[in-house]
Amino acid sequence: MIFIGLTLKQKEIVQTKFDSYCYFREQNRRKEKEIMFSELKDGQLDKLYSMDKYYGDSTFLKVQGEEIEIESMQIFEAILKLTEKQRTVILMAYFLDMTENEIGECLNLMQSTIHYHKKKSLQLLRKILENQDEQNEKIDSLRNNPRGGKRQSILDQSGASTL
């Protein structure tokens, strides 16, 4: 900076004011362009990372000549418990993004029949997945407490615990 005709003290004051101006200008610029992670919405936060995809972690099902990748083993097992028709409707609707009319044309069924199968299949999948969750919770609780959550105590004649 060029300081013409200023004393040393005045030069220091001008430099300090200029530095403060630059600092606050930078802070305001950042405030306009930067957002704290805690202020991000879920959809925005999901865009900030990526996950590696390993094909050994996925399983595949075939429907109407298309191979469909299913990443979740839990969902894969639940889908396998459906009947063939239910499985086909669910896979076509949710994995191939087909409408009920398109599915009906492929399977030679009415749209209302497809809607019925889709609704019943989703209800059954929900029930299967909820049962899987309950079973997993029971297994976890047994792993954490092998006595089944009940503490057993043996009382002697006087009522004092011996354990």
C-alpha cells in the first residue's frame, strides 16, 4: 500500500482498517456461499459423499428377460418369499419403473389386477420385513444378554441372595 504523508501511527491505523475491511468482506462472502453441515437438508447431505459399490454385495433376479440387481439381502430374501406373480409385479413396478398399465400389457392382465397384486405384495413384504426386524432384535438381545434378559437369583432360607 502507498501511504503518502502519513505518520507511522496513521499508517498502522489505515493498515488495520484495511485488514479489517478485507476480513469482514471475506466473512460475508463465505456466509453467502457456505452453509454449515447442520443446516443442510437430508437430500443435500446425501450428495456430499459417495459409496463404493461392490458387485459381490448384490444379488440378481431375472424378470421378463431383465436382470435386476438387489443390493439389500433383507429385501432380496423378502422378495423370494412372494409368489412368482407377486414377485414379477413388484420387480417390474419398483425396479423397472413400469406403470401398472405397462405391466398389465406385458403379463396380459388388467390394470386393476396388477394394482391388486401390487397392493397385496407390498402388504406382505411389509409384514415379512417387520418379522425379520423383530427376529433380528431378538437375536441381538440374546447376544447381548445370554440369560434372555432375566436375572436369576437363588435365595437361601433367610432370604439373602446367594448370587
